[in-house]
Amino acid sequence: TTQGTEGWGKVESIYDVVRQRVEYRNGELKGAARALKDGWGDCEELTCLFIAMARAAGIPARTVWVEGHCYPEFYLVCPDAKGYWYPCQAAGARAFGSMPDLLPILQKGDSFRDPDRPGRSLRYVSEFIRGSAVGGAGSPRVVWVREGA
């Protein structure tokens, strides 16, 4: 794991390269490599490209999923010998080391297991609901927890 200010500069240079080489634009999902080749991609592609480049440089990184968006986090060990995860906004307004918006985090990571889909590794767990009638009469009332946040 990269240490201190040297690591910070290394990660920030990766961040700047991703933002300079790939324009943030909505479109079809095509993957980080193609986004780099095409010069544009959405938040998922910019996030994945940043994560791939950080990991290749020996810096742990992961995806943070929020409603309708994602961004990367990277891990550095500071001079106090404690490690911390720092967010950055790969797509949109520049934000490195902190996020301007406090959004409810739905998931972190990029390899999830869903018990309803055994044997499949998912990049994110999609929203779905499954239920059955209990006790007979009436329809179930569904409330999405994230809507109340």
C-alpha cells in the first residue's frame, strides 16, 4: 500500500489522467478500455478506469454505488500509520479526497454475490423485490428504504 504524501500525489496524477483523457458523457456501457480508446464514457467507465489504473500502481481502490451514480475510493496509509479510504469524483465536477454531496451509499465494491442468482458475480446488485402473500387478504405495501433517505 502506498504511503503518505507520495501516495497522494501518485493517486492524484492517475485521477487527473483519467479526467483529461476521458470526457464524461452518458451513453451505452462499453467498458473502461473502450472509453479510454473513444475518449468518452459515463461515470461507471471513468470509475472503472481510475480503479484499474490505481490497482495497477499498487493502490487499493473500489467502486462506491449511490443512487443513479458511482464514484471511486482509494486507500492510503497515512504518516500516522493508519489507513483510510478517500473518495474522488471521476465524472462531473472535480472532487479529489472528499465529496461535495453527502449521498446515501448503496454499496461499495465491484464483485457481489446475490443469493437469488448463485454462481454469478455481479458488479452491482440491482434493485428488485420478491414477495408472497401472507395471511390471506390485501396487497402488500412496498416502501423503498432509499426513497425515505
